[in-house]
Amino acid sequence: MASLLQDQLTTDQDLLLMQEGMPMRKVRSKSWKKLRYFRLQNDGMTVWHARQARGSAKPSFSISDVETIRNGHDSELLRSLAEELPLEQGFTVVFHGRRSNLDLVANSVEEAQIWMRGLQLLVDLVTSMDHQERLDQWLSDWFQRGDKNQDGKMSFQEVQRLLHLMNVEMDQEYAFSLFQAADTSQSGTLEGEEFVQFYKALTKRAEVQELFESFSADGQKLTLLEFLDFLREEQKERDCTSELALELIDRYEPSDSGKLRHVLSMDGFLSYLCSKDGDIFNPACLPIYQDMTQPLNHYFICSSHNTYLVGDQLCGQSSVEGYIRALKRGCRCVEVDVWDGPSGEPVVYHGHTLTSRILFKDVVATVAQYAFQTSDYPVILSLETHCSWEQQQTMARHLTEILGEQLLSTTLDGVLPTQLPSPEELRRKILVKGKKLTLEEDLEYEEEEAEPELEESELALESQFETEPEPQEQNLQSKDKKKKSKPILCPALSSLVIYLKSVSFRSFTHSKEHYHFYEISSFSETKAKRLIKEAGNEFVLHNTWQLSRVYPSGLRTDSSNYNPQELWNAGCQMVAMNMQTAGLEMDICDGHFRQNGGCGYVLKPDFLRDIQSSFHPERPISPFKAQTLLIQVISGQQLPKVDKTKEGSIVDPLVKVQIFGVRLDTARQETNYVENNGFNPYWGQTLCFRVLVPELAMLRFVVMDYDWKSRNDFIGQYTLPWTCMQQGYRHIHLLSKDGISLRPASIFVYICIQEGLEGDES
């Protein structure tokens, strides 16, 4: 791949021109537009910029951080400047995670096209790299950083500085001996391939070598039968055949002679362990592997709260970018708060706050464009409508005209079924969730328990939960008041609500007696958690026939999140998250929906779908399914520094393993810390967990930098469902706080699952 990249850099006309550099306007806001000179570096992997054509340059971004390139017409910011800047000359660099987009305007349409084509070509090259190619590229990046005078060679002093940047603390004499051994040209410096050999000597994995030799008769290779023994005994691949073992050898053995002889060298063995097949996440769970033909309420549905916000709930920016990011990460339920806007056009924002406003029609157009780029399964528009009759009509018109065939505007086959349709039946359809008129002639409609707005005292609102009247009594008290203040619902908008009619929740008994399967109730996190404690089994049973949506407390003005696990335990399907906010809670959400093709739908366990289920999330009784998990945390590889710019500090890593599930299963343990070694720390510690309900358990591995004076610093994490975990010797490839790959950073573990609640037999 490295040679392919070099070939492109020397032959592709777009890349050649990008390496010469071009002036472009960097746009941050309507008032901030600055001319900068952008140039693709010779490594083909980094773009630098300068204030002047020959001025001192600094890094702008790395190609590996780029998700995609959009043209100017698809940029919300550039569209707002269309009268001032030609859209055809603009484009947007979209980054992974939560990093803000980079909007650029070239001097001509041709120059914009050169950069758009060239950047997309490089992004595609990076995306298609395998583990070894990514490692080679990572090494090339470090070589560029270490080679201060950019002469293509590195002195020992430059290597020493680089080792500190790479998180390596090692004996100077040992490092110098490796340097001399790699310097085959005896020039006193290391060039490209010599540096690679130096790195290989530096990263020799003694623990993997030992494992390899324990299965190899001659210590040099694994025969087909030896490798098959390893896969069955250690990797718990019980059904592994000779054909599968042979396929893995063909895939990971680097030498042609090894492939011909059907043997695996040490390099091939390590390549296998670092691959998707050697990953802790079971590759069988990566594509869509679950039954997608069951009713919607049988699935956990990836859901977003206040999707339009990219900041906090009080003063944050509203942007269609929030919808793009949510939909591209597999979110299937997005929220739209709609209010009367100027010139008869409804707007979307967080009511009674200082959050900025965007046009409802722009939100609908964005959903139409991005709804099915990541997943073909249905998208739910959760409407919170606060508009007048006239602007509701405008909303209905925009939904109908912009969404067209994508909009579900009638029941499937034109008949009213007895249960919700399945994700499979609703492929590539957009459903509207909202209030709907009843059949009464006076057009009075059912009340929904809407999310509380911030005009009231949120603190008082939340504290009332302890002493509030019974739901029925409270409803009667406020009925007359609500009748006077609520606007009349427009029939045109009402008619677009088919299967997801919003109704207020009074009690589980009331829902069973008065509501239908196509009606849905919303719960604040406070109310939902209280119901789980007071009537956990009733909540589970409620969710076997009807959808529930849970939203964050109004007190979370900073857009923080609750832990979705507690709500999933009761079978709540749509647990809405503030997706713009990174942290433990979003790690759990992302980890949960990483399975099943990342399609945004995960089938609930059978005991959460059974209409006669006796399951209670607070008091689970299923010891026959209980399991004991033994995790040996062996070693770490190339852990990033907490502060990449500080040359002096080396991390003191420790690994924390957390389990989230039913309350009795939630636990955490951690290893000791390893002093001054983020490069190849060794722990060799075994942790033991006992889990009652593995079907609901999530595992989170967190690597921290130990600090005896204050809080340990976060280095990286990886979160996955228990049911998607592979046993045996596995690598866990770490992710950043934003969920972006930190490759080649990983931890090496041994996983063993025992049935029942036996003691530690390690």
C-alpha cells in the first residue's frame, strides 16, 4: 500500500498539484474568512497550511483523520455565504468523531475539484489499508515527525527524541545497540527501511513468541495441524476445520513459500493475532446477523436526543450537521423540535433557550439525503411540534414533498395489522412519530408527555417526582388548563403519523386497557428509572407490545448523558442520547450498536420479548444462564501519550475492566500500573467477573495513565457486548474519547468464559 501511495503521489496530476500548494479561503463563520496557503506534504498523508505562500507552515490535518469530502452545496456554512462566495468553488473536509468540519473556498472551480478529488483518493487509500499497511503508514508518520531537518535520515539523537514522543522509556545503551544493528549502511543514520527494522527489533513481542513456541514443535513455524490445535484449544473455535485454518494461513502468512507449505511463521502468527479474526469482537457479529423480521418493538433502536444540537442545551449551536453525524453513525431515531419561524417557515431549535435556529425544511432535506447512507432500516422522525395550524400545514407539505417515496404515509398493504411492522418490512422508509387526531369531531387530540422546556424551574420539576400526585389525579387537575393553552393539531400533519402515535403515560394498567400497539409513550430518565425500581417486570411486559422512548433529564443543560444500560435492561427500545457528548455513556451506546452491521437495530433477548416474561431487571433470577469470565490482561502496544506534545513525560498505564448490565452484574476491576512504559507494558494479571444475565452485559476496557496526585488520565477505550466477545488470545484495538481508532494502540488479553458461577479456576 505504501508503494501504491508513492506511485499515486508521483503520477496523479491532482496530487502533484496539491503538493505544489494552493491558496484557499478558510471559512469559520460569516465574519471569519482568511486566506491560507494549503499544501499536501510529500508523505501524502498530511496537509499543512501557512499564512503566506512562503511563510512558516504548520500541520492542518492528517488524511487518516478525514471521513469524507463534501462539495460546497452540501455545506451549511458555505450555503449561508452563497451570495458572497461561489458554492462551486467551496468544499468541506469532514473529520471522524466530533472535530469541527473544515470549510474551504478555492480560487476557481477547477482548483476546488483538484482538492476534492485528490483528498477523496487519499481517504479511500487509507480506508482500504489492512493492519500491516496501517502499521507501515503509522511508522512513516513517526519517521516524518522524528526527522526534524527533513533530510530523509535520522541520527541517534533524533531517534532518542522520537522514542520519547512514541512513549518509550528505555536504556540508552540498549537503544543504541538496536540503532547500530539496524544501520546496515553504517552511515550513522537510519533511512526508511532501516528505521522499519529498528522498530521491529524495538517491538519484539516476547509474550507472543512464547505462545507461538508452546504450539510449535521446532519453534520456527506452526504446521497446519499445530495451528488447528491452537485455534481449537486456545481460541475456543470448536467447529474450526482444516479448511478454515488453511484459509487463515493464506490470509496472514506473509511468505509465499509458507503459504505453499501450509505453515504459519511467527510474523504470520502475529499478523493473525492483530487481525479482525484475532480481535476480541467476533467477526460473525459485524454484518447483519440477527432476525430483522420481528415487530419494531422487539428491537433496541439507536436514538438521538435534540439531534439538531452540536453543543449544550442552553446556548449551543443548532445545525443540520447534528443530523448528518447521527445518521451516519447508524442512529435510527432523530428528534426535531419545531416552532413557528419568520416568513411562515417553521424553525428547529431548543425552545425558550438561546440555541440558534435552523429551518425545518433544511432538516427534512438533510434527513432525506443521509437517512440510508449507513443503514437501510427505517428512520424515525420524533416530532415535538409547537407550531401554529398554518405552520403545521407547511411542515406537512415539506415532509410530503421533500421525502416523497421515502415517507411512510399509509399502513403497509393499506390494512391495520395487529402488531408493528418489522425493520425488514420498513426498509428505506421514514416514519413520523408525533401527536395524532382522534376520531372525535371536535379535533381534540390525545396529550403527550412532552419533554419539559427550560422556561420552568427544572430543579423544581425534577424534585416533584417524589411527591407528585398519582398520574390519573394529576391529569385531571391539569386537563382544563392544557385544553385552553394547546393549539389545534393540523389534520395534514396528523395524517402522516401512522404507527407511532404519541400518547401520555399514566400507568401500565391504563396503557394496557386504553392504548394500542401503534401508540408510543415518552418517559424522562427520572420517571423511567423510578418505574424500573417500582414496577420493573410491568415495564418489561409493557415493552413487549409497545414502544417506549426515554429522554435525558431537563437538568442536563450541558448535554451530558445517562447510562442507557439501565433502560435497556427493562426493554426500553428508544433510549435517546446526546450524541454530541463523548464519554462512558456514549461508549456503551456505540459499543452496543457496533454489532449487527451497525444498522441501528439490535434484537432484544428473548426474555425481553416474551409477553409472559417474569424477568425483573432489579431482581433477575436466571442462574442457569449465569457465567464466569476470566480475563488475563497480558500486555499493551504503542499506547498514545496523554499529551502528545510533551517529550519528557511517559505514561504509567493501567487497565480498568468495567461490566455494565443488570445492577447485580455491574462491576469494575483494574490492574496495577506499569511505570514509565506506554510502548510495550506488561501486566500479566487475571481479573474475574461473575455475571447473572450475560445477554444484557456490556464490557468496557479502559486504559488509564496512573497519577498518584490526582485523577488518572484517559488514554483509550473499547466497549462491546458480552454476546459478541471471542474467547482466547485476543487483541483489543483502542478507540479515543470520540470513538476514533487509535491504531496501532492495543491491549493483548486472554479471555475464558465458564458456564455457571464457579470460582476462579485460573
